[in-house]
Amino acid sequence: MRRKIEKSKYNIWQNVRYMLRMACRSRKSGVIVLCVLTSILQVFSSLTGMLVTPVILRCVEERALFSELMWTIAAFAVVMMALSGVITYVDKNSQLDKVTVRRDILLDLIKKDCTTSYPNLESQAVGKMRRRAYNSVSGNSGATEAVWITLSDIIKSAGGFILYLLMLTAVDPVIIIVTASTAAAGYGLNCYTKNWKYRHKEEVSSYGNKRWHITRRAKDIRLAKDLRIFGMESWLYDMYESVMTLYRGHLRKRERVCLAVDVLNALLVFCRNGIAYFYLISMTLRQGLPVSEFLLYFAAVGGFTTWIGGILDGFGKLYEHSLDLSMLREYLELPEMFLFDEGESIDEFMANCSKEGGGAEGCLELKNVSFRYPGAKEDVLHHINLVIKPGEKLAIVGLNGAGKTTLVKLLCGFYDPTEGEVLFCGKNVRSLNRKEYYSLFSAVFQNFSVLEVTLAENVAQTDVDIEMERVRECIEKAGLTERIERLPAGYETHIGRKVYEDGIELSGGEMQRLMLARALYKDAPIIVLDEPTAALDPLAEHDIYQKYSDMTGKRTSIYISHRLASTRFCDRIIYLKKGQIAESGTHEELLRANGEYACLFEVQSKYYGEEKWERKYS
């Protein structure tokens, strides 16, 4: 698997400036000074380490006094210890600043996730960009933190390069040329290895993802029953082994490449050292070069190679960081499909609707709406015309795939129609502040999220200023009071066991009731229930819907259900078929029409015992 060379929207220097701005924004501009200071100190530490042996040998050659020799050794020891201590101190103090800058960028990403237009979250291209963006802030090795280390290494290598270059000018220029040439060749070989690994990065990542998925599923409590009933353990084991076989094959290819490069690098080092020895020995024979200077120049040759390699390698790493930072910036700057703060305020339109007697809390209309998901070949909805009156209780029913959930997502403003308009109080939703529009809805969707916090916090969706009386009232209406009040911690009980050891696990039906309580607590003017009671039996579902009928009052309510009998209390029912409104009317009107709704209701009533249902709930 080969990867094409990526083209970034921003170059290296633009991304470096971006990180400098982020450091200033986080009030951690000191990280820049500390990085430069660390680099300078490391250069002097390296230089001191290189000088210590030649200087001591020079003292020996000049027959210096023993006390002078000891003082020289002690001075170098003190200097090296001091430099090491200062470097460690500066590095540790800069670490917190680096983490703070990365944390602030992570918060920017989280904010983008929570506020970006909903279709962005379902786009595969945006998803890839988002994963790469999070990789850059995922840890100390992420680009947003590692870039400071790389910049320090480049500054350090550049400083060392200049000092050692000045030192080697006293030697034959050929040594400088040979050293620079072998260092560049070695860098080229290392780049080949890095590029090979980069081209196969997706392949390695796919192996890792597969292994992670298999091991995760093997220990997933939700799969534990299936593993035992269907004997899936051998199947999972075989899948894991097949992935590992492919991965081991890749590792063998990678090691062959690395071995070949290492052999060539060893030959380059041999040639460089051989030529350096030849010239230095020649100088010793011709000019009587002292042993101390011989060691100094030879160490300088090795150090000079290291600094050249460090500069080249540093820019290589900086390029990789730049790719990740570009993806991060492109995600953060991703254009929004919807208007948020730039959109028109919805309050004035609600006021206008109220003045006109329409009731702002329920004035919704779909006008010739069609919708097609990105990349799909066909429309999910076809030319839907629907007016939802203020305070109306509307049920949307139909078979799987009829477009019920998509219709609700359009009403809630998660999508804009491919064709037609969604109107609120006669105004196209596209021009309104979408965040304010969302505030009009309280919903329970098929897939809902539960945070591992207390029951009260899940209902209120906040941890401050929780109105406990409202929480209890909503829990009561959802039919969950008895279950919660039996718990030792009551409404302060934590949900889930991943964060808190004392957490509890709710059943599917109990979880859905909790979500109903959450929807009630928000007290929005429009309530949407997208099959929120699928985990309940028909009688419990009917009971919940009857309670909802009572508690929603005059608010606009939209219900989606597979069980047709549950929504008979609604003012109007629309039956969707293949993305179109096939039938519309009250429950009784649709039964008298003897169409597909009546046929489906008759089929379901046989399973639910319609006569008993009638006697119990008529």
C-alpha cells in the first residue's frame, strides 16, 4: 500500500508562526525563550564534553602540576554538572508550558466538534481530517507539543554546526567537505527508510485498528453472551492470528529495508572516519600535531557530522509536524454549512409569529422538500410538503427506510434539504441562527448519549444550578421514580462504571425513560421523540406516550414509532412510504381509508392482542 505525497494548505514556516501565536494566546510565550535557552545550553554542554579529554591530555603533555591537573578536571566536572542541572531545570519548567499550549488547542478542537455543522460530523473526508487533527494533540509526541522539541533541536544543531565549523577551519577543507557529504548521504538513506515507513503507514494503522477492534470486542461485556452461546472465541482467535500473520510479514519487509540502510550507513561512517584519520595522521606526521589536538579535531569531525544530521533530521521532523498542524488548522478553519452567530436572530421571528397568532413554538413547514445524503445515488425524501400547526401532536410512521428519521433531522435543522425549504414562522431556516434554532427543540433520538455523571446531572445536562424539584418531576413523569429512589445515593447515583466505581448500569428501557426525563427537563417549545421507547414493551410504550400527551400540553410534539397503536392519541398521523407522504389523517380516518396504514395496523394488532388493548385503554 503506497501513499501519495501530501500537499498542505500551509507551509512549514506558516505553521511555526501559528504555534508561536498559540503560545502567545495561551500566555505561555516563555516556552519560546526556554526552548532557545535549552538549545544554547545543550550546545555548550556538548562542546564542554568534547573539550574535556583534549584539555586534560594537553595538561599531561605539558607536564602540568598534579594540583593543576586536578583543578582542571574538577572545573570541567563542575561546569558539566552545572550545565546538566540547568538544562534539566529549564526543560522541566518548559514542559508545563508546552502541555498548556497543547491543551488550549485541544479545547479548540473540542469546541469545533461541539459546534460544527452536523453534516461535517458524518463526512468521511472531514472524519479523516478530524482524526489527524486529534493525533496532533493526543500526547507529548503529538505535533502541537513535539514541534517545540524539534525547533529546539534545530536551533541546537545549527549552533553546534557553526561552532564546530569554525573549529574545523584549522584543518584541511577536504575533511569538512567529506564530513558534510557523508552526513548528507546518511541523511538521504535515513529519509528513504522514513519515507518507506510513511508510505506503509496506512497499512500498519489498519493492522493496529483490526487488532484493537478484535481485542476490544473480545472483552466487551455486551458480546460476552454471544461469545459463549455461539462459540465465537475460536473465530476471534483465528481472525487475530490472520491479522498478526500479515503484520509479521510487513515487519520482515521493514527490517530488511532498515538492515540494508544500516549497512550502507556503517560504510559511510567507515569512509568518513578513515579519511579523517588519514588527514589527521598526515598532519601529525608533517606538523607534529599533539595528541590532544588530534583527539579534538577527530571529535569535532564526529560532532560536525552529528550537527549536520541533526539539522537535516530536524527539518524532516518539522515537515512531518507541519503536515499534522496543517490538518489541524484546516479542521479548525473548516467552513460551516450553517449560519450561527452570523445568522438572523430567531427571537424577533418568534415574536412576529406570536403577534400573528401562529404560536412561535410550533410554526414549522416543509415546502417541496427533497433530500439526498452526500454520495448517495437516490433521494431519501421526495417533494415533501408538510405544515405542522402550533401545538399539534404529529405522528410519523412507516416501515424501516421510509425516511422518518431523516425527516425529523430536517425539521430539527441538522440538515438542509437538497431541494425545497424548511420554514419556521414562514422564514427559511437557512438564514437563521442555527444554534438558537436548536434551542427550540427537546428531543430523544434513537441513538442517545449518556455521560458518566449523576442521574440528576444527566437529566439537567449541567452540573450547576440544577433544579432538583424539576428533576424529580420529570423523573416521575418518565416513570423512573421508584427505581431511582431505591438506590442508596438516589439522584446522586453515578451512571456507568468506567469513571466511578459506585456507578450503576441501567437497562435499555430505564435508559430510555431517563432520556425522556431529560427531554422534559429542557422544556423546549417543540418536542421530538424518534422511537425513544423501542426497548419498552407495547403496554409500557403506550403508557409513556399517554403521559407525554398529557405533559406536552399545548406544545408542538412530533412522534416517530413503529407501533402504530401507540400514536393513536395524536392529532394527525402521516404514513411515509419510500420517502413520500403516502397517507395522512387521524388514526380513525386512516383506518376508514383502508389503505396501507390500516393494513399494517391490522398486522401489528394480531401480535399485540388488539382486543385486550382496546379493553385496557379504551
